[in-house]
Amino acid sequence: MTMCICCNEYVVKPEPSDIIIGSPPVAFTFGLGMLVGMPLYAGASVALLEAAPPLELARAIGRFRATICSSAPTAYRAILSHIGEFDLSSLRKSTCAGEKLPLPTYEEWLAATGLRMIDIFGSTEMIHVFISAVGDEIRPGASGKAITGYRACILDDDNRPAAPGTPGRLALKGPTGCKYLADERQKNYVVNGWNLTGDVCTMDEDGYVWYQGRTDDMIISSGYNISGAEVEAALLPHPAVSECGVVGIPDEARGMIIKAFVVPAEGVRASGQLAGELQEFAKRTIAPYKYPRMIEFISELPKTQTGKIQRHKLRAMPH
């Protein structure tokens, strides 16, 4: 009921007349909330799809005249590449979850549809959403603030609240909490009553959470802590880039170097010249030490059923 009440009444706010559609499987908490619990609680309808790859999802929005869509940022990015092929005029709200919403994707979706993407940030261990923002409270680039019922803070390595703008571990308290049964992970997930989600974030003075990456996805290169998500956001605005995933790979001199796996946009030919152009492009928006030292072009990124990029598979690829 917490999942239904907190996200329904204070974030997505579906109405009985809404038709909700999305890509997350209902066996995952994202799908369980958006496509089962919340619609039932609101008395809304759901268009359940057998499978929902991005273009099939976009086609189904027009077919069922869906009004609220839920998917991963990478799916919306794929739809944007074919935006003129689908009728999305029935949509009145769109939500995303599963990974960081890159600012370029937010801006391009807004320009194409007139909709402000609602970023909903949650975890399986906490059942559903705990960070979000809607309407005029959306701060583009930020994940949002703790939703009604929850408190959030950023903890440093000594489990003390970090200063505004300082990266640390996202910690939450609220009506839900993690409970691993007979599992050692419980000792690491809950510390002094705070639920530690495994995400590295900063919090500004207004309480907005700015996602940096997963604790195990942070890249340490030449002593610098670098967020792969930040590098991805620097590459995505380039017209030759359809999707990208950034990871750290071992390097004798620097410990790790940044490598970007890039899916070229339709009709774009991969080349060494393009790789160099992308590196220079990234340097113009992020600190030079953060640019990808290696770029590999691939046809598609490995993803989970919910649309998350599987960066562990990228790291495991031969380099």
C-alpha cells in the first residue's frame, strides 16, 4: 500500500480514465508498481504487452491511446530516433526508471512531445520509488527529492551526512525498508537505520538528489573518481550517437581508463575519425581527464529485461 499511496498520490497521480502502458516486466518492482499496484489502486486501465521493445512500445501507445507511459531512459532514446513514425499524441505523462535519466534525453523528449519526463528513482529492496519530482518541481538533470513519506541524505565514508554537493552514498528512511532473510547483505544495506541503496549521489542545498553512479560503477582513474553516467551524458547529444555505455577497464599506468561503447545513429559509419570527433566533443562539456580514452562501436548495448544497460557485460568484453 505504501508503494501505491506514495507514488500514486504524490508523484504520478493517475486517474480512473488513464490507460497506462510500459515496458518493465511485472516480476520487477518497477513493473509491479507501474503496471499492477498503482493502476489497481487508482482504478485506471492497463495495456499489458507480451513484450515491449522500444519501437513496439511506441506503436502500442498509438494503438491503445495510452495516456501514461513507463520505461527506461534508453527506450525513450530509441523512440526519439524514430519519433516521426508514431502517434504519441494521447500521452499526458511519461515516467522513467531503472537508470540515470541523461539531461540530453530529458530535453529531447520535452522538445519532441511537450512532456516533462518524470524520473522515478527506487530500488527492489525498498519495494518502489523514494526519489522523484513532478511539474514545476522538476529540476532537469536531478533525480528529484525524497517523496512524501521518505527522508534522504548523503552519507560519507564514516556514515555521517555529507556537505551539500559532496558525493557520497544515498541513504533513505521511510515506511519501507530492506530486509534480506538470512543474508549477509543485510549488514551492508541497512546501517544505523538508514537504507543504503548502493548509489553514489550528491544533494544540493534544496534537497535535490543528483545521481552519479552505482558504487561498483564508479571509475577510479589516476586517482580521480569519475562517473560513467556523466561521460555518457556528454556523448549522447552528438548526432552520431544513438546510445552509449561507459565503463572503466584496467590500465597499468592509470589503474583504470574510461572506455565508451557507442551505438552509432542510423546511417552513421563507425570510424577512427568519428571516435576522435566524439572524444573532442566530450572534452568540450566535461573536464578533460574524464573523456573516454577508448571508444568502441557496437551494434547494440546489452540490457536487462527492464532496459538497464548491463555495464558488467561491457566490462567483461575483450578490450
